[in-house]
Amino acid sequence: MKGSEELVCRAVLFDLDGVLVRSEAVVERSWTAWALDRGLEPERVLAACHGRRSVEVVAAVAPHLDAAAEAARVEAAQTADTDGLTRCPGADAVLGALSGAAWAVVTSGTRDLARSRLRATGLPVPDVLVTADDVANGKPAPDGYLAASRALGLPPADCVVVEDALPGVTAARAAGMTVVGVRGPALGPEESLGRVVGAVGDLAPRLRAGHIVLLGGARRPSRPGLPPRAPAHPSPIRAKEAS
């Protein structure tokens, strides 16, 4: 692929929806039904729901409602609805290539919802699964990605995040991590990304001497004046471009 170079790291942290699992149909069904039931405009709700915890979506679009209670209803409906869920292209191959390596899933959904979607699509449930249940602040706050790096026992700078939505990109950069973006309407500006791929399968990971080498994706140089990532913990081995 033109412009592709190796990206070396010690762990890969995946967002779930839009990266490993295609769940657009379920998401649109559940949030549309909820919006209509609450007298809200579905288009406004759908525009706000990508990459964020349900409780924060409800608080943003319907502050007069009990956000926790309403979010629980939406999450329960999505957990029970697996019709139309599919793996994102190459997701199974990528996770298979990472067998024995450090990887995690960091999602804005609940633990029950994440497990339901992974199992429904035949993808493995990782040992490190950080969900909406595990953090005080969801994406775009860095809490989830920092929790995953701690659970893996690795500094943030040694982790590469794969995201498809701007709140997740913002969270990962705030955690001090390199971001690979999956191109799509929710991704946002590409200038802040270390790589851009069409689908997660384009990463074509390989294991080399205890490290993960991501072979695919086009490099996106940072735009001058772009705010730097938050400082990360020092480490002798960082996610880096291979020379």
C-alpha cells in the first residue's frame, strides 16, 4: 500500500463497534425506537450516539430524563438484539494473528452488551475488556484506554489504539497513545492519526521479537499546530515507526 510503513507496539487496543463488529443496524433500531418513544427526533439522537456511552447520549439529547434509567433500557434492548450483527472485514484474522500477544477491547457499551456482540459474531472475548461499567468518565475522556494499559501492565506510549469515531480518537490521544483510524463518517479529521485504514483487517499484524508489527495503513503526518498528545509514562520501547 502506498505510504504504508511498519508501526511497532507492544499492545493493540480496539474499539468494538465499527472496528471489530458491524452493529449499525442494531444501534439505529434501538436508538430510533427509544427516540420515538420519548418524543425526540431520531436524527438528532443518532447524530449524538456514535462512540459515546449511552448515559452520556441521553444526558446530551434529553437532559430532562433520568439518564441512567433510560440508558439501561437502551443497553438492554441492544444486548438482546443481535439481528444483523457481523464481523468487520478482517476482524477475525487480526485477532487470530494477535493470539498470545497483548490486546484489549475498550468500548462505550456495557460489559453485557460487549460480550453479546463478540459472541454473536464469533469473535473472542479478551482477557482485558474495558466497558462503560468500568469507568467514571466515558470517551472522549481517556479513562477507558488508560485502564486497559494498566490492566495489560504496559505504558500508554507502548499501545496503539484502533478507532472509528472521534470521541474515541480524542480519548486515545489524551491517553498518550498512537491512533489508527478506520475511515468512515464518524472518524473526524485524519490529521491527528498515526495511520488510516479502510478496515481493521488492513492492519495485517505480525509478531516479531515480543512486539506487534502493524504492516498496513497509510501514514497521516500531523498538521502543524495540532495539539500534542498528553504526556505518557516513560518507557524504553514505544509505539514507533520502524526505521
